[in-house]
Amino acid sequence: MAALDEQQRNVAAVSRQAARHLREIGLTGVDAATVLGVSAQRVSQLAKS
């Protein structure tokens, strides 16, 4: 169970980093959402966390 928790934390960290990076290089929230396969609102949440 601990390994699963660690993997989930790693995936979450990578998702946040990817969202921030895509926004930093100039993608809109909608474009970043398309790349990541999530909603634009989720991109906003990830980029702010």
C-alpha cells in the first residue's frame, strides 16, 4: 500500500510540474488541458498548487 501511495504522489507532482511548464511556455489553459487530457479548470488547479 505504501508503494501505491508513493506512486500517486509522484504522478501528482509530475502533473503539477507539467501543467506549470506548459503554461510558462505560453500554452493557454485550454491547450494545456488538451495536451494533459484534463479540463482547463484542472490545469488551473494544478498550476496553482
